[in-house]
Amino acid sequence: MSYFLHAKKFFLKNHVTNGGYLEIQDDGNFGFYYPEANKPTNVVIKEYADKLVAPGYVDTHIHGLLNEDVMKSNWNGINKISEGLLQAGVTSWLPTTITAASSTLTHICQMIAEHKGEETGAKIQGIHFEGPFFTPEHGGAENPKYMTDPSIVEFDKWRAASKNMLIKISLAPERKGAKEFTRQAIKEGVVVSLGHSSANYEETMSCVDAGATMFTHTFNGMNTLSQHTPNIIGAAFSSNLTIAELICDGHHVEPAAIKALISAKGYEHIALVTDCMQAGLMPDGDYMLGELPVYVKDGMARLIGKNNLAGSVLLMKDAVKNLVDWNIATPEQAIMMASYIPAKSINKLKYCGVIEPDHPADFIILNSDLTLVETYVNGISRYKNE
């Protein structure tokens, strides 16, 4: 049955509006928004008078949650992540792999493709491969023994196994054949993101010029920026239309550096990601990221022995709130960086990230301080923070 939302504020596609009524159609899509003065009559109205309504968040770089991991979990575990993401305000996501044996990656592609559409929580919009075309110097928490030069033949094998659900890949632009791989992957409709890299500025821009459109968790897994060696970070700052991922947990990147990047690129070119691993929504302790042991303490996940940051335990709802609490972004900007921009970055705005007629009614209810109240999928309430 169709109904209308009445709320304090709506974060619509092109503007934020105070008050009014938003139609949720019985097909699970959004209908029209009506201003406060045009209250619809003879309809069901759900009252959120002191709340905010925003599009559901979109996490395009996430490895796990609730002790489940894309690299090791079966379909039930993947669906558990999907359900758990509703607690973070996330209604769409890309299960993200890490560097691993080719056969392992093929299996993951086959499993997710086989069950596509069966997820009961946040919607799987595709698959993101973080690796294996990385440089060991900046492998981070990924296993260097599987890192290799880009191969479109190998990649097309994974794409076929995924039934074309593999829509995003992160790679290091200094690897042999990276720009040629990028060109071909773009022709196939795949998004190429650059990271885990020691690349200089010229190597990076050669991949951008070939069609790469994103930077993977910008600042992390990259050489330090200086005025004499602009490198991959300098390319992220200076490339006009690329979108930079950012992990805003206060541990991966200092708020001042986050502010500098957003100021340079504009918030419309920033996609918030969590890079969350299996310890998300779990207590501190010992965990695994792929084949490598990790310990979690004080909101940080680190490799045992090396102490490198190993993904995060960040939730998207907290990344959004952090940006506003740090006085780096307005609520509208922070919400867009967690919804519209990530959806745009993977060419999925038709399916997620926006409040617009005839788009899926995946949305969240927020308090004025941006804490999460409720998550809706296809117009149905699926999570309440009680």
C-alpha cells in the first residue's frame, strides 16, 4: 500500500527542503515530493515530524561485518553482512575482495552471481576487486605473494564467473600494462580505481587519461605527498573529474587532511567508504582479514606483527556524522558523499543513492544530529534503532 512521509527535512536529489510530504508508492519506488502547503488528502501518512529523511547510504568498498568476510563467508554469511549493513544506514553495497589466489576470486564471483537478488538486507549492486594488481610496497594488509601485473584475460575470466557483476577494480598504475588494462576495462563498462601504489604523478595520470575515474581510500596505501614528488596523491588532488574514496574514521586520515582534499576537489568528487572488515559491529579482539591475522582495539584494526592498519571497523552512519562533527561538511554535503556520489561513481544512480520519482524507495530516517533512527528498503521499514 502506498503512503506518504511527513518529516522535518528531506534531502532530495538537487536540494534540501524543510517539511513536506514524500510519496512512497506501492511498487516500492519513490513518487512525488509535495511542499508543506500541499498536504495530500485521503492518504496514509507516516509522521516523522522532528526527523530528517535521506537516501540510503551506498558503501562501494567494504569487506565484512558481524564476523563475516567476503573472502571466507558462504552465501549465508554474505547475506548476514547485507542485513547488518541496515544498522549502518547502508541500503546498497559492493562486496569487496582483497588480493588472493585466482581460483579463490573466481569462486567468490560465482557464489555472489549465483545468489544475486536473494540478499534480504542492503542490496548488492555489484562486486569490487581490491587487487590483485597492486605493488607489494603498499600492499597494506593484502598478501603480496598473489600480486601481479594486470591481465585483461584473467580479469575477463573473473567477470564471466561473476556474470558481469564485477563492476569495479582497484589497481596500482605503475604495474606493467596498467594503462592498457584500464582502457580495455573501461570499454567493458568497469570502473577503475587507483591505489595500493608507489606510482609517480605521470604513471598515475596515464591511467586517468586512459579512463580511470577513482582513487582507492585516498592517502592510504600511497607514498607521502611532497611539493617535489606529487605522486598518486597529487594526481588525486589535481585531476578535475575523478572521485576520491575517503575513510573518515579519524584513524586512517587526519581530519585536516580530509578537509584539504575535500576543499581541493569539492565534495561532489568525494565518495565516503568504510573499508570495514569482519570486526565491524563486533567487540575488540583477534580477527582475520583474508589470510592475515588482525587485532582490533580502540576503533582500529591492525595487522598482528606489522601493526599496519588493516581495513576498519567504521560504519557509514558514523563517517557521515564525523564529517559534520569535525566541521568539515554540512549535513547535505556529508549525506551526498555517502549516497549520491558513491552511487554515481559506480554508474548505479538508477538503482540507489537518490530520492527521485520511480527510483527504489531505499531511505533512512535521521535525528537532527545525524544519528540513525530507521532504515527502509523498497519502502519497507527494515531496521529501527531502539
